[in-house]
Amino acid sequence: MLQDIRFALRLLVKNIGFTAVAIATLALAVAANTVVFSIVNAILIRPLPFPEPERLVRVNVTYPGQFEGYWNFSGPEYFDVARDVQSLESMGAWTKGDANLTGGDKPLVVTTAYTTASLLPTLGVQPMLGRFYDANEDIPGDSSVAEYGVLGTRAVVLGYGLFKQAFGGDRNIIGRTVKVDAVPVTVVGVMPRGFEFPEHVQMWMPLGMDKAKLARGNHWFSVMGRLRRGVGLEAAQAELATLMPAWAAALPEGVHRLGSAEHPVVYRPLQEDVVSSSRLPLLTLQAAVIFVLLIACANISNLLLARAEARTSEIAVRVALGASRSRMARQFLTESMVLGLAGALLGILCAMWGLDAAVALLPQEVPRAEEIRLDTTVLVYAVAVSLLTSLVFGLTPILHARSDLAGTLRAAGQRTSTSGHGKRLFRRALILVQVALAIVLVTGAGLMVRSFIRLQKTDLGFDPRNMVTLHVQLPKKAYPTADEAYAFWKRMHEGAQRLPGVKAATLMMGLPPRRTLNANSFEIIGRVESREWEWNVDYWQIAENDYFATMGIPLVRGRLFEATDDEHAPKVVVINEAMAKKFWPGEDPIGKRVKLTLQGPGEPEYPEHTIVGIVADSKQAGVGVKAGTEVYIPLQQTTTWKTRLPGVMHTPRIMNLVLRAEGDPRALFNSVRAFVGSLDSGLPIARLETMDSTVYEAIAKPRFVATLLAFFAGVALLMAAIGIYGVMSYAVEQRTKELSIRMAMGADAGRLQRMLVLEGLRLAAVGMGIGLVVASIMTVALDHWVADMFFDIGALDPATYVLVVVLTGCVAALASYIPARRATLIHPMEAMRHE
């Protein structure tokens, strides 16, 4: 074996051109597979980093036939399930938000998970320092959102990153008092590095649910549980089936009746819940790099077959000296394994760089991104892929080796002999496979890229150019009443309008184009009552009067908010076209009255509002998502929204300030920071960025998939071109004598070039035809799964297929033209003398 390895190394060094092409081809394929598998392994395959993660389940409610997907729980629903379910060992609830943290190096806006005391113990991860908060600390307290019946603020657990960033990693932090939303709290624990559950969380605080203030219709809370040992998912779901009728019977119809046919409870594995939104894009990329690997395999097989034919003399001598077929096979396999290991090493080195680039492209919302790395599993995968590929292409020359000594010796003595008919067909078949696979991959990438281009050009419904956005949250402790909160927003709004370089400024509760769904029901005055989910508005937007003018949202009918629409004036709202068409089809909603109401006892007694205007739709759920129904409410009128519960109001404490700049919006960053600091020096701001950046991040996922698919398609096309070039070069070399005679007899060089190029194009055309048929069948068959990845184009988009054919045809023509031109540049006498 050592002798075979030494001989293989000498041979590879001697044929450095062949070696370089083969190793580079394999390294590209291995690097691509390693990068994508690293991401797939970390996100989809590797178990969640919790003890016995298979026992963790996500608990959701659904609305069959009404709304798609899985929904969160309301507080009363959570207590119902926690009280009665026996198949869960423990369960916990949480909701996410932002909180102002002071007491560290500087004020920060921190992504915070407000959880029941049972949530972190249910996950089974122990704090790095300190402890979790307990049930005595998980009680209602004074907080920014206490009016909604949640959030006790007696204790806080820090994430590792926040522990380092804000407190310098001081291990004496346990027991220290900091302020969250201006309320003193005690640091009781620090979580280990990498723990950010549920998603990119920096800090955990007690949820402190107040049963007296929780409405059955407010689905704010995510819920998870841990199954008891020995209880499977099916058994747990069966228990729910026995409990749900009793839950439904306990409430009257027309209310959110948990467990009814319209509102059942379901369990899902927690890992499925965490990664489900990323599964399809990642599996698509994994399939793409497997295609790249197959193309590389076919390419190197062609190279090895050509080299084996060039080694006819060597093979003849070996056979004459008594080498058996198995001995020759061992030598060929050794050479291919050496190539494979070299390709694996170079591929892994390339993957180290490529993985950093790929992770940098990942959208922020992709889960478990912090776990992506080149670990042992990934390295074993990379080496295994290389060796398996080496085995496949190493068998090619063995399968086509001559079995008779006389034939081999005769072939060795014929310098200009052509390869056998079977070998020529096999080499051409390998080219067809390469071109067909490349066409499938390029077609998929073309559809994705064209979809992304259309997505970039889609009308957002507002003008994002030259705009600056920032997020501000007022702590209830510092601004306890609606009047105080509104007074701050008014000062901010008026002051921002006077900043140098600011053309316009406004305030809004939800920042498009990608807001969290805040759907809620409402009443249409004078219309017969209907089921609550039929009258449901997708998005509620509380904004200043100049919101529409600043954002560039056009008025369709009626009027916009005016300065006279203050807290003393009749209550008014503006709706979008989608809402007008859905709830008032064929009639004019202007002048209609609605009651903005929430479900459940103790909820706000909102006054009646009159619809005064209709505006054009704007994107709220995402750039590629159809605009939903939306109602706009003037900020100054929310100060009078009172409930039957003392001290509760609905003037938002979380708002987004949006400024339209006269020039470069980034030039406003420093002045905006200073301006907010002048209003309240202890108030941190978050997400200070341009609206273009916000839109850019909103389409990060399709950009990631389109970019990587386009790159892999380019690699596949390059490999197919190399394969065509290799076959044509070999064919031209075999026909050197024929071409020399033709030119000596006066044949035009250009005509010979066209003849050779057409031969290459005919070969490529067959592969293109096969590839297009396969691509069409695959896109149609998989349309149900991949439709959501394409925006505004069909699976059989004609323009994409035309572009793919033209691009591949040009590449094939160039790959055929280069060897054809080189052959016709040789002087006939030199070629004849060589022959």
C-alpha cells in the first residue's frame, strides 16, 4: 500500500495540470457541502442543547378552518392546561419584549423574555452563576406592561453576552441591584454561554401573570412543557382529547372556548417548532450542493478516464509483467483516494472561510445560528464525502480497462488510435449527466434569483428612502400616567421635527414592513353579531397625525387625521383598502362606526370610532406577504382609553420615531442620539438605523437562499463547462490528423471551428433538454412545498427557462470553441510531421 501511495504521489506531481484541476474541482464540491451541512447540522439535525430534548414539546392552540398555523395561549387558557394536564412533568409560559436596563456600564435596550418561574427549570439548563427566580418572585409587580396583567419585576437572570457587555463579566454580580424600566430588581443568576432561549434573548424576568387582569382572548403567551418519562407524544395528545370537551363546556359559545372544535390544543416537538421555518430553505441548499458534488464526481471521472487512456503503455507493461485486474484496481483506487484526501483537506480549508461568509448572510431570525461551527461531525462528513466521491470516480477507469493483453499491447503501440466506441459513449454520457444536473440547479437558482429581484422591486406602500428609525420604550415607573406618556411623545415629536436636516418626523407603534401580528376583534355598529374571528383586524397602528404624509402612504378616499382630532374630539380611525374590501364589500365605509374592543371580562371599554378615511395598503407582515387589514388610530386620542380597572390606560409606552431626512439619513444619527438624551438622559434607544436597512433585513432570508443558490449554480455551470471542454479537447486531439488533412486540402479554419463547436453544442443540447425536463417535473411536483419561496413567479416561469437555456448555451459554446480554435491554429505540416 505504501508503494502504491508513493507511486500515486509521484504520478500526481508529474501531471500537475491534471492534479490541480481534479483537486480544485473536488475541493469546491467538498467546501460547498461542508458549509451547507455545517448549517443544516447545527440548525436541523443536532438535538437542542437541553437535557433529554426529545421530551420537550411546544404547546399551541389552533383555529381549524379559520386561521392558518399555530397560535399562542391566553393567560386563562394556560392556567386551564397547567391545572388539568397530567402527561406533562412541568410546563412554562413566556412572552418576549424589550426592556430598558440601567445599572451597568451604560443604559441598554435589552431583548427580554418574561417567563413563569417554571420555564427555565423545565428546559433543564442550570445557571452558570446563581439561581433562577422562584414562584415567590413570579408574582404581579410594578412594570412597563403591568396594565396587561403580566410581569413581576423582583428578580432578573442575565444572559452570558449581557453579563459580559454590561457588567464586564463581574462574578460578584449576583445579589446586585439594577434597574429594569426604572424599577429596582435583583440579579439572581447568569445563564451559560450560548443559552438564548427562546430566540436571541439577553435577559429573563418573572412573568408575574395576574389572573384578575388576563383576558381569554389575548393570545400573548408561548407555552412549552416536558413530557413525563415513558409518555409519548401520541399518548399526551390522547390525554388532551379527553380533557378538551370539559374545557369547552365550561364556557358559553361565542367566547374563545379552549378545546372546542374551533380552538383545540396541540403538542409538537420543541425542535420542530424552533426550526420549522428554516427547514425548507436549508434542505433546498443541501440538495443543491449534492448536485454540485455529483457534477464534480462526473467531471473527475471523465478526467481519470482520459488519463487512463493516456496511460495505455504503462497499463500494457504492467499487464505483460503479470499484473492482475485486482492489482490494477488497487492502484487506481489508491490514486483516487490520494486525490480525495487532498481535495478534502483543501475543501475543509475553503469551508472555514466560506462558513464565515455564509453565516454573515444568515438572517437575524434564523434559530441556533450561534451553534454553527465546524465540529467533529462536520469534519467526518467532509472526509466521508471526499472518500466516497473518490471511490466512485476511481472505479470509472477500472470498469473500462481492457481485459485482454493483446488488445492492450496493440493499443499501446498505436499513438493515434482512437478510444473504443464504448468509452466515447460513456464519456459523453458523463457530460450529459453534468449538463443535466447543472441545468436543474441553474433553473432552481434562476427561479429564486428572479423571485428575489421581483421581491426587491415590490411596492411597499410607503417610501423608505432617506428615512431614519429608532425604537423608544418608556418605563411605567418614570411615566406612570397616560398624560405623562403622551406629553413625552409630544415633546419628542415636535422636537424631532425641528432637528437640522429633518424634512418630516412622526411616531408610530408598529414599524413596517415587518411587524409582529397584533390581530384583535372589533365590532361594526349596527351589524348583526358574528363570530369573533370573522371581525378581526390584522394590524392596529397607533400613530401621530402626520404619519401618512411622512411615510408617503396615499389617501384613497375621505380624509386623514387632523390636529383637531384630539382627546376632546369625536373618536376617529382610518382604515386601509384591504379592510374596506373585506368588511364593507360593495359599499362605502366612510362614516361607518366601529367599536375597537378586546375579548374577556375587565377589558377596555373603548368608545365608538367613526371611519373618516381609507388609505392605500402598505406592507406590514413582510415584503413578500400580501397586505392584511389595518386600522389606524390617532395617538392623541388614546389618552382617554380607560378600562374598568383602576390606573390602566392604553397610550403606548413603546413607539418608533421615524424621520425623513433632507439628505443622507445616516448624517442624523448623532444628532438623534443627543436629542433623545436631552429629553431623558436615562432613556436608552434601540435599533437606530435607516429604513433601507430595515427593509434590507426584512428580505434577508430570500437573499440568503438566492445568493447561495446562485453561487452553487455558477460552480455547477463552471464544472459542466470544464467537462465539455475536456471532452472536446480530447476529441479534437484524437482528430488531429483528420483536421490537418482537411486544412492541407484547403478547408477553411472558421468552417472547421464551427463544425467542432456545433458538435459540442449538440452534446450540450441533449443534456440541456434532459435537464430542463427534469427541472420542470421537479418544480411542478414540489410546487406545493416551494411555492412560498417564490414571489410573484410560477414554477414554470418562461423567462427563467429562456435565460437558463441562453446562459448554458453560451457557456457550452465557449467551452467548445476554445479547443476548436486551438486545433485549427496548428499548421498542417507541423501536425502531419507530429503524426
